[in-house]
Amino acid sequence: MLKLPVLDIVRHEDAEDSMVEKTKAWLEHEGKERDPRVHASDLLDPRKAYWNRQKKEPMTKAMAGNFMVGKVLHAFFATLMNKKKGMDLTDTDVGGTFDKELGISYSNDHQEGNIPYEYKTSRALNEQTNRDLSSYLEQLCIYMAAKKSLVGRLVVLRLMGKNKEKGYGTHPQYRAYEIMWTKKALADYRKQIIATRKLLETALKSKKPKDIKMLELCRDWKCSKTSCGHWEACRPETRYGVAKWER
């Protein structure tokens, strides 16, 4: 083992800030080619999608870091599954396909035959339950509905999976799941997609408070004074002014 000499180590916060700004600029540039029509991801939290169309939410340090890691890992997955020689960092969420019946654009991560894949990453230390996977499956089910497929596949890269073999600590681990549903469930989900898309389009067109309030409130962890840049504009009913949400 090499013995280090006495070193002066000083944290360079200006350099960190510069890297964050460069990351933000890169991510914002990549998102410019996004299909302007309603996208599959807009349906996950349509209220937030509405406000994002009115005024772009400022990108925080946390958002920049999470988006950057997600984008790079998606590129890795695409390279791995498609047996490419080099990583393609082109935006994977721009809406490359438009479904006329559903009225949405979408970009599934990968496809084998008619089976769509969704790639996700997780920083959870504990093994995820089926309930924990639900937020991942919402988008995969949109792809399955668009492809009219009874089967979909979810691949999760657990970045900090606990080491269950010899040793200790954590290491990245794959988890793969096959998702199946009935023809009726597929048909019902397609109806949900169309209904949600119509509500969002109505709100985007009218901009009336009554139409905006028809859009379901965002999931808890996305909705609070400190976690959403649209808090004051949205003023979510039953949450705005309540201590739990004003944190």
C-alpha cells in the first residue's frame, strides 16, 4: 500500500456549482426536442404536467443529479439490450411514437416482439415489495396498453442493494419482473388513459380553475412547498396552508 504524504485537501464548492450548472444546461438542452403533445409521463401526475406547460419548473440540484443519473443509466440499459458498441445519450423520453387512439406520445425503453420494457433505478436499501413497484408499473402499463400487449417487463437496477453473499455493504443489483394482465384490464386501462388525457387537454386549453381542479392531485412525495416549484401557482386544495404540506 502506498503511503500518502501530508496533503492539503480543500473542498472546491465553486467547482461543484459549476458542474451542477453544466448538468442543468445539458439536461435542459436535451429536453427541447420533446413532442409537444400529451406524453405518457404527463398522465402519471397530470396536475404537475399542466403547470409544467404554463411555466417550466426551475431545476434544483437534486433534480439535476437524479435526472443525470437516470439518463446515463437508461443509456447503459439501451446499449446493453440492443448490443450497441457505444452509449447513446440522446433523450429517451421525447415521445417517439404517437398513438392516435389513445391520443398520446410515448417512448418505451426497449421492446422484444410486442413486449414493452421499462427500465428504472432505485436507491432503496430494502427489497422492494409489489406495492413499492406500483409507481414504476403505471408507465409500463401505458406502454402495454399502447402496444395492446398482455405482457410487459420491468427491470430495476438497485443501486444500493444489500450484499446477501459473503461480506458486507451494498452493491448494484438487477431485479427483473414479468407483468401480466387480462384483456379486460388492458381495455379498462386504455379508457383511463383516454379520460385522463382529455381532462388534461381541456385544462390546457381553457386554463380555468374548475378544469384544473378536475386534474387529480399529485402523489404525496411530489407535492409540498419545498418539493414542487409550482406550489404557489397550484395551491392544491386540501393541502395548501396545511402544516404537513407547507414543510
